[in-house]
Amino acid sequence: MNTVNVNQVLTQMRRLEGLAKNEAMPVEQGQGANFGDLLKQSIDTVNETQQTAGELKTAFETGSKNVDLAEVMIAVQKSSVSFQAMVQVRNKLVEAYKDVMNMPI
């Protein structure tokens, strides 16, 4: 049975909470962060989370002995929360784009 790293889950939850509240993610000192790279990294992370959840669901449904129901449920909820956060970020970006486009020149 796989164990869930509680600290990693809490860190991800705090990061997603910050994204949902429209707070900036902290960037490590000494590194320049490109917005496009950060966005791509976030989308890739959400995709990876969804794929992991899908694989765990499939393994549980096929009767794999080393997959626990609680682990599957946590993975599915993590994937759902991360996807919802990504949708909210997308909505904020679209809203900001519309605001910029409506600015007088």
C-alpha cells in the first residue's frame, strides 16, 4: 500500500489556495520566472495529477491488491481541486485580458 505524504499534500493545498485567492506564488530567489513557463508548469502538474488519479481508479476497479480505496479517493479529490483551481486561474486571465482590451488608448 502506498502512503500519502501529508506535508506534500498540505503544500499543494496551500499553493492552490493561494492561486484561488489570486495571490502570487513565491518564486525562489536567484531565478527569473517566465509567466508562460509557470503557466505551462501548472497545467502539466494538473494533467499529471489527473493521470495519476485515473491510473489509481483503474487499478482499484480491476482489483489490484496494493491500491487502497482511501488513496484513490484522495487522488481523485486532489485532481478535482487542482483542476478547479486551474479553471479559476484561466477565468481570471480571461477577465484581465478583457479589461486590457477595453482600455482606452
